[in-house]
Amino acid sequence: MHPGTTLGKCQLDVQLRYIIHLFVTYIKIKRLKWAGHVILMEEQSPARRVVVAVVEGRRQRDRLKPRWKDGVMEDARKLRGEKLEECCKE
């Protein structure tokens, strides 16, 4: 490609995918940092009680909505291969 010419559609698509990947990675890192911060809070902290709480009852039979905690646990497993609590205790 010559200087001064516009990017092709394919190149723009690749750049957009890269930017989205960076954005998603940034969000996952921030979410893991917040989760680690909450895990290390005192037992009676309102934020920790909400995150650790288990809601009574059953979930829907249809397609389940992803829970925040499930996403954080999956990110921690991918990152370190261990449970979130174990990552935070180090």
C-alpha cells in the first residue's frame, strides 16, 4: 500500500478486531483485580457479602444467563489454572 492511500476493508477489519481484543482483555484484567480485592475484604464487608452470597432457589431451565462470578472464575482458571481464592492468597 502506498503512502497517502486509505486502508483496505480487510485491514480495517483486522484493526477493529485487534482493538476489540485489547478492550476485552482490559475489562477481564480489571474484573479480576476487583474480584481479588473483594476476596481479601473483611467477612462483613457489604461488597464481599454480595459477591460471595448464594441465592436460594433454582435457576431457570432455559438457557442460563452467565453470572459475574462464573466469568471471573473462568478468567482466573485461564490465567493461572487455579481457583480465584488461591490466586488471591499469595
